[in-house]
Amino acid sequence: MHKRSREHHATNARAVRAHQPPRSEQWQGLTAREILDRHPAGKTSPMRVLEILIGLFNHQHTAKQKEVSFKTRQERAQFLRRFFHDLRKAGFKNLPDPRNLGGRHVTAMLAIWREERLAASTIQTYLSFLRGFAQWIKKPGLIRRLEQYGFKPEEYERHEAADMDKSWSARGIEINAMLKGIDEYDRYVGAAMRLMHALGLRKKEAIMLRPHKCVLPFEATGLPLHKKKVERYLHVANGSKGGRERFIPLELPERIAAIEHAQTVVPIHDGHMGRPSHSLKQAMRRFDSVMKKFGITKKQLGVTSHGLRHEMLIDQFERLTGELPPVRGGAKLPAEIDTAARQEVAELAGHARKRASNAYLGGVRVRQRDAMDVQAVRSEPPSLPRTPIVVDS
């Protein structure tokens, strides 16, 4: 192993230990309650108690019987340490024992965050971390809804509806020609991008997909019979957000073609779309490197690979309704047609809630956009760099 690689792995190992310390040998055979009872409030430093709580519980998911990702562990541990440290800023001279965290502490910190004008998404994330922490200390009802702390809905509600078309065609990019060039440069990345375009996969989902093993007959999906559209489905689970699985019907020629192409690139039954010699991290880096070489960045062509996912989901809405979505200036549709189409688009993207489709299709309020202006934007060529992009092997 190269020196740089060894240093990288050592750094990752130290980070893991910092945010999810291993159980002490002194804890062997003890329950969490027994461990905490050995560190009574008032006799143990509050920050020491916090580290014990992190060591005991930080790997746990708040709502499901599973472990959370390292990224979540890291962010949650960092937040909790900062939260208790900042209680002094909120007027508490003496830090409370974390097990004695109360509503007044949360209310005081919310006031600080409000004064600092933190983004709504940030506050929602903080409260989510605190809800999990409240479960650790057996106070599940400690964290309330934001409106119960005096916030108005317009102050904290997230507005996720797309106000611009992020698809490649909106920037005038010739998708097939671009994908053909990427195929010739790196067939693994090219095949993964064809999956993103045809099936709306996320980057990580496409790279981790096993194109032979993940194609299932309808009977193997476990879906109810009334959901059946075709005989074969693509099972997507690895690399998905929160590990949520979904089944995409292979009902369109372009979906079938993308899968068959992927199967020729990866002939091994259990093989995934990353280059066989690469780890997942290396495959992700290679993917990003290829994107940069072909100008598929916001700075260069004004799009990212994720724009292919937008492309497919927008096309699906148009296929279902016969109309353009709001983000492309589409006319208002009857509520029942719009609702059904949005729900299907959301599920196809791997979301349970219909409103998640707004991020791709735009919300109702976007419908007033002039369709002619949208078409004009889509017909404009992308603003290319002054120097040509050099693609070498």
C-alpha cells in the first residue's frame, strides 16, 4: 500500500474513533443504564458524560432498527459537542449534565439560532439531532415542533420547489453525443451515466448497481399485484438515500437498452458498475474526474451529472400527463391528474412523499412562467469555456 493511501486510511480510522469511540473494556457485560450510573450527575464532567452518551448511542438510527452512516455520526457528534459548549453563550454559566437537558436549554439555544439567522434547513437538522439525543436520555417528548417555540411557518418551512430546469436539454446539450464521447473514454462511467439518464438513478446508485443481479421478475419484487406494469423490474437499493429500496419497471425501450448495455460492460453476474479494480471511493472519484474532463460541472457547461436524473423525471411527467411540468412553463392541470403524476414521479425517484417531486418539476406557483421564455432558454447553446476541453486517455 502506498504511503499516501496508508496515511489516508489512518486519518479515516482516527475520525471514526473520534465520532464513534469503541466501547471501553470496563463496559463489557454492562447495560447502558449501568454504565451511566457509574458516572453520577454532579460528580462527572458534563462533557465527559456527553462523550459516554455518544459512545453508547451515536451509531443508532433515530427511528429505525439500524445503524446510521459515518457521515451522520460525525455531524451529530460535532453538533452535540458544540451545542453544550454554546449553552454558555445562551446564558448558562454552569453546563448541565446532558442527562438533565431541559426545555429551557433548547428554547435558549433556539433564540440564539434565530438571532444568528441560521437557515431553516440548518435549524431543522439541529432539532432532528436533538430529538435523537432526547431518546438517548429517555426524554422522547423533549423537542417540540418549531411553531410551539414561537416560530411562524414562513420562517422555517423549507421551499424545495425547483425554480429552474436543471436538465441537460435546458442548457442545449446534445445528450446522446455527450454520452457517446464518455463511453469511448471510460465505458464504466459511460454505462453508469446511461443508467442515470434512462432510469433516473443517483450517481452512487448507478455506480453500485449490479446490472444482472438487480433485474428481477415482478413476482420477486414483493409489490402488490395492482402495481404490476411489466414482467421485469430493476431493484435499486445499494447507494440509495437512507437505504430505501425501490423497483423501477423496465417498460420503456430506453430503460431496457441502458440495462442491456450495462450488462455488456459488466458481464459478471454479481459485478457492479464500478471498475473491478476500484473501491467505491475510487469509482466515485473516477466518475467526478470524467465529469470534469467533459465539462459536466456548473462552472463549465452549467450542469452536473444529476441533471440526467432531472431529465428523466421531467420526461416521465410529460409522458404521464401530456403536458410540460411547471418548471418548463407548463399549463395548470386538473388536480387529480397532477397529483397522480407527481406521486409516480416521486416514487420513481425513490421518495415516499409527493412533494419531493417539486424539486424536479417545480411547484404550482412556478406555473405562471412564460413557456416561450423557457423554450428560449432550452434552445440557447451552453456557454462553453473559451479554451476547448481536452480529453485524453
